[in-house]
Amino acid sequence: MGATKKSYGYKSDGKIFNGNGTGEEFGPKFEKNDVIGCGIIIPKKQMFFTLNGRYLGFPFPKIEVQLEDLYPAVCLQSINEEISSNFTGSALDPFLYDLDGLVADL
């Protein structure tokens, strides 16, 4: 995503998008079987990404976000692409990234 204003995205080519068509260099490329994480620290208006449990940083200085306006999305580009998602981080399926550690550091 990230193709429209107030949307944010991290694409498999390593670029981030925020309403522009070209994207900006940000992090490593990712591919099949990689695990991408995305988190938002709402009080600070900061978004971060992770790759295979490794923190990649805050690509956007401040994001425009209101809790009631959050809509997570995944974009696929080709036939036969597949994803699995985890929006809850339950005990049976915990997040790969250590969110508790991040919260403790804040």
C-alpha cells in the first residue's frame, strides 16, 4: 500500500511509500517465506517495520493516524501469490518481533 495520501507501505523491493508513486529506499528487499511486521506507536505517531523479527526502524518522521482510521492491508501483485497474516499476536501464534521488549524500552 502507500499509494495514496495517509497510507504507508513497505514493498518487497525495499522501498517505502507514502502517497508517492516512486517510493524511497528504506530497508532490505524481502521475498518468499520472509516475515514482515508493521507496528504503530500511536501516542508518538511513529510506524516501524520488522523483517524476520529484526527491527528496521521508523521510516516516516510522523504519520497521520487516528485509531478509528486504521485499516491494515496487504497488496499482492501476481496470480498464485499467497500470504498468511497475524493481527492478534496470541499466545498460540505470537509475533516474531518482541513487542513487549519494545514497549519496555519506550
